[in-house]
Amino acid sequence: MKVFFAGSIRGGRQLISTYEYIIRFLEAHNYMIISEHVALQDLERIEAKMTEQAIFKKDTTWIEESDCVIAEVTVPSTGVGYEICHAVNHQKPVLCVYEEGAKVSAMVLGNTSKYIIARSYSNKQQLEEILLDFLGKNSRM
Amino acid sequence: MKVFFAGSIRGGRQLISTYEYIIRFLEAHNYMIISEHVALQDLERIEAKMTEQAIFKKDTTWIEESDCVIAEVTVPSTGVGYEICHAVNHQKPVLCVYEEGAKVSAMVLGNTSKYIIARSYSNKQQLEEILLDFLGKNSRM
């Protein structure tokens, strides 16, 4: 199953270690993450060599080719918000996870689409359970 | 002409004075801003009385009822990103403005949709010209 992972890039890289953790955890469970670059320490340098349009086309295409999307939404990110909406419009199940206490947009928390789930976590174990529960449900689809 | 204005709410309110400026400028030019609450100083208090779903439905409906959308994207915002995508999917012209030097998402800067324009500004006069130019073009549609 192909999973598109969305995390803040230009919005701020303060949670990059969480993104790495999520991606490694999912790969250890044999899920294919088709946007693992989000957790790369030198992502900005890599993306600086691509045009803005190339990045846009790459990400939107990957979303369209994915089976589902996981977005870490603790750090506000215009790009992640765009990607969540794009995924919903392509009928992709989307799991939005965030640290308990984070101020998360009503466009996520109040979203009425059947394709979106939003879950807060307060520790790694809880985060792992949320991820596996979502992916397990979508594997059976 | 009904204009939906999008600016960061939970992503951070540091540019609220800019949002107020934009909205007052447009209203002085007789444009109807259908989301002027974005510039309210006590918005969080007002929205705290609404459910997340009510906020989501209100904003998405307003976008769908608008003639065009203006988004100030200097401050990263998951909600603004979602709203931009929602507007594009409803064939609404979207103007994204940002302070020169801001790190803006490739989902905005590299967007290939004919409905999106992104423009940086370095002073108020330039911002005003960009706004009037966009609205003038869309008034004639």
C-alpha cells in the first residue's frame, strides 16, 4: 500500500524528528512511503534545485497515485493544508495526526468529509496505535 | 463582487494588522468581503463558541458563494492552504499575496492551475496595486 506522508517543509522544520520517526515506523511495518523526502534533513537544498512547478506536480501526482495520506499537522503549513484538500478531492483516505494541545485548523478538525480522520497523540505509543489502526482499516479496502 | 479573504487564524495572528488593512482597503473600494472576521482581534473568542464543524461549513460555503478569493499567505496556515485548494476546485480565481522574502509553499508558488496567481509585495502601495489589478480583471468576467 502506497502512503503519501505530508509534513511541514517551508512552514517550519521543528518536527522533522517526528516525521522521521513516523516514516521509519511505517517502513518497518512494510508500508511504502512515497514522499519520504519530507523527513530529509537537507530537503530544502534538494528542493532548491527543482522549480516550484516541478515540486507542485511531483507532490500532487504522488497524492493521486497513493492509496492513502497521512499528514502530521502540528506545525501550521499552507502546503500540508493544500495537500489534505487535494487528497480529499481525489477520494483518498486522510489521517491527520497532531500533538495533543496543538492549535489545529478547523478545516481539519471540523472537516465533514468521510475521507478525513483527525487524531491527537501524547506519546509515541499512542501515535503508533493510531497509525496502525488507520492503515489496517485502509488495507482491507 | 463577493470576495472571500483568507488569512492565518490558528497558524498565528502576527499579521492581523495587514489583514485589517487589506479588508478596509477593499471595502473602501466597494468590494464586499464575506469573511471579514479574519481580521477581528477577538476572533478566537468568537470562534470558541462555534463547533469545529460549524466553522468548517461556514468557511467552505462562503468560498463556494464567493466570486473570487484573496489569501494572505505570509504566515504558514494549514487552514489557508486548505481553503486555497477548495477555491481552486470550485473554479474560483485565487490571488495569493505575501511579503517579499517570505517562505511560501510550492503548492502556491508552483501551482499550475489557471485559477491561482501568487504575488509578493514589499510595501503597501505595491500591495494595493496588486489587489486592484486582480479584482479589476475579475470584475470584468
